[in-house]
Amino acid sequence: MATLPDVVITNTAFVNLNSSTGLVSGTPLVIQNKGSSFVRIVISPTQPLSNSQNGNVIKPLKYLYIENESDIVWAIATEDISTALSVQQLV
């Protein structure tokens, strides 16, 4: 599979990583936070509110592996700075 372009997120609203990458819900993913801001990841069938504290936090330059989830993967930056995420299918 070809490398997918980075997804750039901000702290204004959760971004649907599945639709941003074209990867269907339930696809195993590896997400790398390539920015300097912490990133919150929530797995949910609906978009979380921007102030949601649920989910996992990825530190800068760290990875999160998502293997067995059927819902949508959402991401938001925790600081007022845009942040790039590498979202790839886990093989």
C-alpha cells in the first residue's frame, strides 16, 4: 500500500481520520504525531465535542496503534497549533 499524505489537525474540532485518509472504519491503523502539540484520539461512531477529555493522548513524535475497532477514529490537537499526523494502514 502506498504511503498516505499527512492529516493536518487543529484544536477547533475533532477530525475524522477515516474520511481524511479514505481508510474505512475498522481498518487497523498506526498513527504518528509528527508535530509539537499533544493529540487526543477518540474512537466513536459520532464526532466528539471539541472539549471532550475522553480517549488517548499521543505525545509529540510518538505512535498509537489501533487494531480492533469498528468505529470512526477522531483526532484533535490539544494546543492552539496545527499538527501533522501520519495515518497509515497497519499491515
